[in-house]
Amino acid sequence: MSTDRRLSYVARAKAMFRHALDGYMDYAFPLDELNPISCTGRSVDRADQNNWNINDVLGNFSVTLVDSLDAIYTVLGPQEFHEAVRKVIDVVSFDQDSRVQVFEVTIRMLGGLVSAHHLASTPFHTLLGSTDSHLISSRDRKVYGSMPGYNGELLKLAEDLGERLLPAFDTTTGLPFPRVHLRKGVLPWEVSDTCTAGAGTLLMEFGALSRLYNDTGYQIFEKKAKHSLEYIWSRRSPLNLLGNTIDTASGVWLQKLSGIGAGADSFYEYLLKSYILFGDDTLHKTFQDAYTAVQLYNKDEPGWFYKNVDMDSGNQVVNWVDSLSAFWPGLQVLAGDVDGAVKLHFVFWSIWNKFKAFPERYDFAQRVANIGHYPLRPELIESTYFLYQATKNPFYLEVGAQILEDLESQTKTSCGFAAMQSVGTKNLDPRMESFFLSETLKYLYLLFDTENIFNKHQTNFIYTTEGHVLPIHPISRSRNKPIPSSPSKPPIRPLTCPLPSVHFNYHLPTFTGTHAPLPISEIQAINQMLGLHTYASFNLLEEPTTCKQNHTLVVPGSPELVQESDVMYVFDFETVKLVVVLSAYLFVWGGWRWLFGCVMCCLRRGRRRMEVATAAVGDDGGKDEAEKEGEE
């Protein structure tokens, strides 16, 4: 991707962020969330207290603005960040008649406040720590200074919220109730079942809050969150697998489905990221054990996706993967498993290509979306961002470009962006959740803005599961010994042979000269598994046995780019086998005339397939012309 084109996407991602934020501020603030279709605001659903989809997240505390504070700093700059902080200080209070989910409020509100406090109270070069502060330019020192007149108000709000969440941990196991009332604590009739991620994804926010205070009394936040995470791990099966749902009173597993998606995803994430942030070696050991078990029992043999299995037997129990599991390649990058991340990411990217969005669940056996809702989730974009940072392969810029185009063309409204009710019908849903600003658009912007201050100093920060940035410096590790080397800077994967330079033909005429992330044979197999015919017929590409730096695939509509030395003409193997068998049979029973006719038919069919391989693939149900000819 050329510099000019990349910068154009920087501008477009910024404009999308501005459009979404302005829509919320103009039509919804100080309510929690924007209805992007009616251009109105919404908050707690008082009429239906059991409307968990709304009430778990919205508590009448301006969640969209608080969740987006550090994203505003990242995308729009410190000045607008300061203005947003002043608005939060003026209007946000947690003295609310609201029953909220501990997990959602922790990652969105508590994480947003703690992250924004760091950025408001401390000059950016100080956040880098004493060893790296000299790397920031004098200009950036002036631009990214502390907020004038700020006196720690966000931290006071975070402390107040943390204390209102603490009653949830008053259980026999120490696992938190899933919900808590901000005024009344845990209600007498509160349900006791919670998910692995809900109980195990609190340590970064609670730990960061604890370490901002010198008073040891505030360590209670970190201790509660860490105990919850450790207790979950203590209930693992002999295979080192975890279930999905657990009872907070007894510690008994209520749902033994084990996977990397919804209900478990960020538990694994916080094992590794909390180790990086706090330097606790026991967390790293736990992550290594958990990751090894997932690789052994959940990963399918080719490594294309991760199965949902029974935690006791390791046997597969369902045939679907969910959209939340698309975060896993980003975590793999952080863990140093870049090759595994590249492969899994391409599967998720292919699912996006199939629907122009990511359904909540995709059945890989039936090749259908069995839950077609797309709530503007960020996980695929997040993984794309981290893979580009690790490999610098421009393929990931092109992935981001296509996602941006799809979001803008399909979900933009007059005042924001709307979720999809169904990736099949493309009908819109009247929600724009706060994570669309705090994560989806933030990661999309960072992908293209390679000179962003957080990209230039990426090894000094870690992102929470909600995309909030926390500094890695001695304050964070004040009660732990430093780790010898941080895995937050993965090795750069060299982009050399035998990976060929491939020209894709999917709606991206400028997508040329980009390195394929995988060998062509694997790309073919993945797309066949998903029932896709998005890309050109890769069997026209000779797999090189020696390095060919100019090895290219035919660009549809540009036959002059074909290099004869790099192309071999191969017919579809199954077709050839069928014709040979049929011809032998007919020769015995019908004579040479039948054989001659069949051979000519084979030749015409092969020629037709080659013509199709060099033509652009249409949008007719994801089928290429050769497949339609075969159906006829």
C-alpha cells in the first residue's frame, strides 16, 4: 500500500470516529448510548429490569464517553481529550439506581477511568518510564503533556466505582456475583452463575486501581480480582481445560463447554496481559499451561480454527465458532506464536469476506451463520492491528482497508453507525455500543496511523480487553520483581520466499504486490472449508521449489502480467479423474468415437476454467463461473 493511500485511510478512519463521537455527543450525551437510527439517546431500561442486553451495560453514567476517553486521546489528540474529561467530571456519578454487570462495568467504565487518569495526570514521556522517556521528541513533550487543572477527579470516580463493585465478591468461593446494584449492593434474589471470562477478567483494571494508591488498604481491589482468577484456574479439569459457566456459591461447573470464544475468551487474555503489566511470574506459568492445553485439545489438526470441546474429555461438542474468538490471533502475537496467529486470522478474515461482516456464530460444518447478528465488534480488527505490528506485511493494511470500506458502506447512518441485525439481510439494528469507539474504530485508526505516538512507543503500553491503554512502568510493578523480557514486542516475521507475491481479485483493484500471509495451498484449503470462491483459482500458480522473487499470480483483467516461467496450466483434478474413468468405460462399450468426444469435452472444460481464473469473480452468491457451469 502506497503512503498516500495509507494516509487516505488514516483520514477516513478519523472521520468515521468523529462522525460516531459527534453523533453521540449531539444526540445522546449525557445518556449512555446512541440509537444511531432514530438519533436519540438511551440509558437504563426501567420498564424491563430483565433486559440484560441493555441494563448489564447501561447504568446512567455516560458509558460511551467514559469508554472512549483514551480513544479520543489517540485519534483526536490531547486537546479534545481534555474537553471530554471535563465533561465526564461534570456529569458522571455512580450514585445510581442501577443494577449492572460487574464484568462489563469493570472493563468499560473502571478501565476507561483508570486509563484516562494516567493520560490526564502524567506527561506522556513520564509514562514511558525513566529508561525510554528520552525517546520522545521535544514537540511531543509539549503536545502530550498533563492536563491543566486536573486534580485526580477520574481516579476518585474509579475509586468510588470500585468500592461499589466490591460487595459482588462476598461469596463463599470469592468469585463475584455477575451483577451488583450500585446503591444496594448484591440484591437478595441475585443469580449466582457467572462465566469464566466474567469472573476472570478483572485483574488489569482492579490491579491498576490498587497500584495508583500508596495506601495498602487499596490493595483489596487487586487481591479480590486475582483470587477470582486463581480460583477459576483451580477448578480446571485434569486436561487443564476450563468450562464456560460456574456457580459462584459452590464452585461447581454449570456448563462444561470449553473454548476460546464467548464466556472464556478474555480469561486467557488477562493471564498473559496481567503478567506483562504487573510482572507476576505465576500468571505467566498459568498462561503457558492454559495455552498448551488449548493448543492440544481445542485446535483442529491443520490449525485453522479452535473447536469447542468438553472440558473433561476434550471431545468436540459443537460445530460453530463465534466472533469473540477472533481476538485470539492478537493474543497469539503477544505470546510470540505469530505463525499460529497468521493462520487463524486468515480463517476469520475469510469469514468476514463471505458476509462483509462477522456473524456472532458461524457453523463451519454447515457453512452458515447460525447467529447472524453483527454488533460492530472489534476483535478481528484488533487481531489485524497486532499482526501488522508484528509482521509489517501490507496484507493486513489491505484487510483493514476492506473492513473500513464495508463498515462505512453498510453500517453508517446520519448520526453514527448501526449494528447489523443479520449479516445475510444487512438490516440494521438500532445500537452503537461503546466499544465501537473505544476499540473498533480506535484499532482501525491505529492500523493505518503508523506514526501515532502509541505505535512509536508500543512496547511501553498494554491494552486491556476493552482497548484501554495502561502504561508498563515501575509503578505498575511496584510489588513484583521485573520480568526479564516482555513478550509485548514479538519477533518480526521475515517476508521472504517461498511465500509468493499474490494479486487478489476480491473487490480490491489496487490490492497488488502484497505478500500472501500463507502458502497458496493453505489459502485454497481454508476457502474450500468455508465454502468460499472469493479468490482466483490458485491452482494456476506453481508452488516454487526455489526462491522466485517475481513469482506472481494472474491479475484479472491484466493478462500481460502473467509470467510464463511462473505458471503451469493445470486442469481441475477431480474433473480429469472423472473424465478418464468415464472414457475408459465408454471406450470398451462404445468405441473410439465416444473417447474422442470426451477428450474434446475435457479440453474445452479445462480451457474454460483457465479463462475464469483470469476473470474477476462476481458477487453471485459467492460462486465463480466454473462452479455454476458445473451445476448446470
